[in-house]
Amino acid sequence: MNKRFIFGITLISALGGLLFGYDWVVIGGAKPFYERYFDIVNSANLQGWAMSSALIGCLFGALSSGFISDRYGRKPSLIGAAALFTISALGTGYVSLFTPFIVFRLVGGLGIGLASAISPVYIAEIAPASIRGRLVSVNQLTIVIGILSAQIINLLIADKVEPEATDLAILNSWNGQWGWRWMFWAETVPATLFFVLAFFIPESPRFLMKKGANASARKTLARIGGDRYAEQEETAINASFTEHSSRINWSKLRSKKIRPILLIGIVLAVFQQWCGINVIFNYAEEVFTSAGYSLNDMLFNIVITGTVNLIFTLIAMRVVDSWGRRKLLLLGAMGLAIIYLAMGICFFFELQGLAILSLVLLAIATYAMTLAPVTWVVLSEIFPNSIRGAAMAIATMSLWIGSFVLTYTFPILNKLLNASGTFWLYAFICLAGFLFILKKLPETKGKSLEEIEKLETEN
């Protein structure tokens, strides 16, 4: 096994995850400042639209990812995502009006939608079965690194805000005029790097064989694991295509055998968002100020949450191929249900400060070790070869629909139910997710993509 080659192309393709994480979270640190700049502080609807607008782009990016990646390949799709990230980072920081700001957030969302669907699929298709879980988790690791990078950069860029500062004072400060712009502009560095390096990775061997380019696929497989490995994989991959056309057939997604698999993918994707953890990243200002922290404390606490996120993602990478996917997802769903119940109690009785921060960190640790990486691993491996791109597009699109609903509704729910009721609602959703995983999800660790396909279609 050529580990240097495998890890090299994995890291390059996972840069899509890093940009996904950065673009997704940078807006949380910029939020207190661009809201003053665009004068939307007193509009919950416009605040929700600013935070969730990128998700509309994510929907279209994810929806188109199946067609683009199955028609043109995984590699060109990743290059396109890198270009969109670059354009979005430059434009979002440049604009001076709210509508163009939203437009460039939508462009960034297209990049997120493409990268979130294609990066894990590409990694799964080049990874040997024995380490596939760990390699696909690298994509989640880079997402977390992107999140932490955004949090640190936001903290370094933002000047200290005086506790008694008015909205007008913040608007006229460095933060209100330029700081939030540089938070977005900083993304151009990794975006440009991703764009350049993506030209040097090989195309997915499974995509190549689907298109009949067996010689090129065999060459890549041989570089991954040697001639014998290439021969075995080529035979298995060809066998998985014997009953399927190499053309995209969307009607297959409605077949009796595929529908249960697609349902699992959709529910897991939506649940990863509706479990509620992303509101802590996107609405950190509301969560931490509700717990009694100042704006300066909020920016520092966000970095702490990002550090915990990184540490426990590394732990997840160590155990995902030994503990198994199903066990980790069950642990995450039940763990978050209990934590959210406790958070709701703390907010209900107005317990502030360390109690809330500790529960937030525990929730992020649980999510980072379970639902965050393992959902992407499962989605990248449960769909049959012939429809993987299209099915992954639908699952990822469902994820971003769920994310949009979560992000847009949080400020509204927070006003209607208060923080306590909102987190109790998330606790109920996590319990429902636990029951679904317990009943429906099979274990997939240690099996090749073709073995998983055979197991699912037989059941």
C-alpha cells in the first residue's frame, strides 16, 4: 500500500473540507460587525437571511454535484469548487451593500455544496477498505481545521470591543468598517492553494471505470496498492457495474432496492444538522451572551470550542475503523440528547457562565467524535457505485435543506421558546435520531464499497 500517495491525494481533496469549514464559520465571528455595517441589528429575519443565505447556494451546489461529478468527473468538480470559494471570499469582503453581500455568500454556498458532496466521495473511491473510515474522516478533520482557523483569524483580526460600546461606536470602529472584510478575505489563501493543487490529483478510478477508461483506472489503482491490488479491485468494480449502465439513470433512485438505502442517507444527513450543534457555531454571539459573556469573551470562547472540536475529531479518526460507524452514531445521538436536556435546564434556571460553557464544550466534543465525521463516512460508502454521485447529491442536498431550516429558524425559535425550550426541542430530535439509527442502520466498517453494495441489495 502506497500510503504516501494515498494520504497526499486525500489531503489535497480534503482542502475542500477545510474551505467548507472556514466559509461556514467565518461569518459567525464577522456577524456582530457586518450587522452594524448593513444596519440589520434589529431585524431577526434579515439576520437569519444573512446567516443562512449561503445555504441556498449549498442546496444548488449539492444538487448539481451529482450531475457534474458523474458527467465530468470528481477532479474537475473539485477544481470548480475551489474557484467558487476564491470568488466568494474576494467578493464578500469587497462589497458595501447588503444585496451583493448575499450574492457572494450564495456563490460561496455553491462551493460548499460541491465540496461537501464530492470530497468525501472522491476519498472513499480511492481509499482501501481497511483505512477508508480514517481517510474519509480526514475530510471532517480539515473541516474542523477550517472552522478553528476561521475562529482564530476572527479573534486576531478583531480589535477589542469596549463593554459599553454602542452600535454606532462599533460601526465606526476598525471592526465595523474593515475587520469583518479581512475575515472573509483571509479565505483566498487556502482557496487559491486548493485550486492549484487540485490539478495534480488523479481522477477517481471508479469514475474512470464507469466511463470505460479501465487502463487509466488500473494505473491509479496500482499506484495505490500495487498490481495485485489493482487486479482485485478492477474485477470487483467491474462486477458492480454488470447490471448497470454507465449513464446516469435517475429512475434507479426510486427502485425498490435503492429507496431504503437512500432514505437512510437522507435521514442521517438531515439529522447531522437538526441535532442542533451548528447553531453554537453560527449563533455563538447569542448563545454566549445569553450565558452572560461579553463580546470579547464570546470571540475567545469560540476559539476554545474550535480547539475541542479539533481534538475530538482526531480521536474519532482513531476509533472509526475499530469501534464502527453504527456504535459511534448511537453514542453521539444519545449523548447530545442528554447534554441538550441539561443545557435547557441551565437556561431555564438562568445558570450562567461556566455551566453553559462546559455543556457547550461537552456537546461539541460529542458531536466531533461521532455525528460530524461518521455521517460523512457512512454517506460516502452506503450508495451503490452506479448511482453514488446522484445519491450523494440528494443526501447532501437534504443535509443543506436541514441546515438552512436550522440556521434560519434558530433566532425565531429562540424568541418564541427561549433558549431553554429551543435546546429541549433539539434534545427530542436527537432521541428520535437515536431510535432511527438503532433500527435502520447496518454496520459498514471493514467492507469494500462493492461488498457494502452487495450486502444492502441482498437485504
